[in-house]
Amino acid sequence: MNEEFESAADRVVVIGGGPGGYEAALAAAQLGADVMLIERNRCGGAAVVTDVVPSKSLIATAEMMDEITRSASLGIRITAADDDHEETPDHDRVVADLKAVNERILSLADAQADDIHDGLIRAGVKVIKGSAKLVDRDRVEVVEKNGTEYTLRASTILLAVGAHPRELDTAKPDGERILSWTQLYELEELPEHLIVVGSGVTGAEFASAYRALGANVTLVSSREKVLPGQDEDAADVLESVFRAKGMNVLSRSRAESVKRTENGVEVTLADGRRVEGSHCLMAVGSIPNTADLGLEAAGVKVSESGHIVVDGVSRTSRPGIYAAGDCTGVLPLASVAAMQGRIAMSHALGDAVQPLKLRNVASNVFTAPEIATVGFTQQNYRENPTDIDTVMLPLDTNPRAKMLGIEDGFVKIFARRGSGSILGGVVVGPRASELILPITIAVENRLTVDQLSASFVVYPSLSGSLTEASRRLHRHL
């Protein structure tokens, strides 16, 4: 094996090209470092190739189907051109061509991966296609895809290796009938009956999307409610919508095994019940890609779950080695991974930096309706009911929501009693991911409910519910 002994001063080696890796590489290049990024697959990592970009593209198609369905309540009728305007049920006229949908999704992912690669090259980053592992605190062993092997020396190393779907020994994905979320995009026909095992964010999003696309869906949840860990009021609304749309939600039902049948799959639950379907999606969590990374040899500490332990500026237990993204277990969000990567490089290369503030992180569940959250939660409120004020305003009272036929959803704001400082919020409804931004800005900049309510909003608009909710939290002095 060849070894590169040239000076490692200001050389940054990034292992992994996902959001944490490529954003770190761009930040380091901007700060004048010699940057090398090693990625075994495509730039953008799993987030672009098999996770965020593909799943949200699928969901965007499902949202369009959902809007078409909702348009009937607005007085819109879609009729076939050759049936003399004879009306038939919506699902007979509007169908999803899953093969075309998935072809589009994969092409979008490819285009995004290419854009990220080209952007890295333009920034002066050397992109190496291959795998890498730590040899020591300042050395990385590289094996390129063409078989070339060598060792790189570096002043700073960033690990951004991501995670992969967790598998059960009794429910191994086969890519045909039993699927992980990375394998869904090979399907050419819409599943007749999709059984989704796991009611966390991933399971709920795909269950919502495939139901909107026209598949029969059964959601197997081991918890009492879908989306454990999310706002309880939001989870209640979503589960109610799921059931109203014909989804079969099996609560407190743990899946023991999944097996192929002659024409589909059979899921056996812990209580002995069996559920039959055409396909099964396993969405039971993820495992960090930290095995065989040389962490022990380099003295990098990991948790019991295998995640790399980091502090607020993304430092690991070994000076000079940083980590970002899903491999750290901080928050499995592309936005958080990117921020961790940028913070790491600012800290390593002597730029101004602030530690990651998780309370300011906005997140979104891309179901229908969407669920967006930031800052304090309902649990925080229950723990401090004398210090926090809260208000929840249903969206169906909003005039714009009435015009759009939106019946499900709400806006919730948490504020500090006395000062009125906005501590957090929840938005449930279409495009909640866009509506959460004013609350996120308020949390980040410590704005008060009076400052938010004094801001002019367009009438009618969904954002009007944000100012209305903040007005209801005003306290007369």
C-alpha cells in the first residue's frame, strides 16, 4: 500500500458525501483548506440517492393525488373526454403510474447527485470514489473503486458515514415483496395492499403516500399511537385522518415476522394475529454505518447503539476528528447533518462558530397533513405548566383554509409566561413545513408573542393563524 507523507497542514479529509459530508467539504474549501471527500456511492449520500430526495419526491406526487381528491369538495369534477361527461368515481379516472413515478424520482435523485458533485469540484474539493477507514488520529486508509489503495494524512478528519435500514432476522427484505425504504423505487406497479411495519416518521410518511396514491394500506404500530415522540395532538389528528381515508391502523401490535406467500406476504403479530398483503415495507429504524470504520483504532468513542459520540461543535472524543449526520445519533435530519458539518469545519479551521442548538431545530413529518415542530414541546409544557402558556388554534377556522377545503390541522404556540417569549410551536396542515418558519425565526431570535402578532399578514392566508394564535397569548399589563 502506498502512503502519502506530504504535509497534512490544513488538509481536511471527509469520509462520506451526504449532507453532513458535502456541506462540511464546501465550508472547509471556502475557508481555504485542502479538502478531500471520499464517497463509495454518489455525492449526496443516502439522503439524495435512496432517502430524503426520493421519498419526498414520491410524497410530492401523493400530495398532488390528495389535492385532486380534495378538489371534489371545491366543486371540481374531472370527467373522461369520451364518456359524454358521464361522471364516475374519482379513483376510476385519476390513477398513479408507479413505474413512471419511480423513473422520475430516480432521475431527480441522479440529477441532484450530479449537481452536488459538480458543486464540490467547482469549490476545489477533490472527490474520491471509494471507501475509507481510520488508521490513527491523523491518517485515513483509502481504497478507491478501481482498487487503488493508499493512506492520506490530514490535520482534520470528518466522519459523515450515515446509517442504513435496520433489519429483523424474521423479516429480511428481499427487494420484491418484503422491502426496506431504499428498495421501494424499483416497484413498477402500485402494491394492491401494502403493509407498513413501523409507525415512526418513515413508516407514517410512506403509509400516507401510498394510501394517497391509491394502494390499500395497513399500518402496524407497536405503540398506542402513530408517531411516538411527536406532539400528541398532532399524532391524534394524523391517525384520525389516516382512518378516515380508509387506512387500517393496528395500534399496540408488534410484528414478530414477515414471510413470503404464493401471491404476497404474511405478517405475524406478537399476539398471534396474521395480516396478509401484497407487499410489506419494513420501517423499524436505522443503524449507523460505523462498523469497520477503524473507530477503536483511532480512539473514537461510540455509544451502545454504535453512534459516534460528539459535542456541540461536532468533536469526537479524539482531537482532530469530528463527526456529523445520522452516524452521530443527534437528530436524523439532513438539515442537522449539514449544520453539524459546517460547525465542525468552522471550529477546526478557526472560524467564528456557535454550538448546535437543538431547541432551534425545525423538523417536519411529510404526511398528509404535514406536521412541523420547533422548540418546546407538549411534554415541556406538562413539566412546566406554571411557567409556559400555550394556545392551539384549529385551521378550519381560518378563512383561507375554508377556501382551500382544508379541514384538518392546527397551529400551536408555546410562550414564556410573563415575558411572552416564544419558546416553540407546532403546525399541522398542508405545507406545514413552510408555515413553521415564522415560529422558527421567533424562537431563534427570542421574539415575543406581541412582536409576532404585530406583524402584518396577508388576508386571507394560512399564516394568519400564526398571528391570531400569538394574539391569544397576549397578557394585559
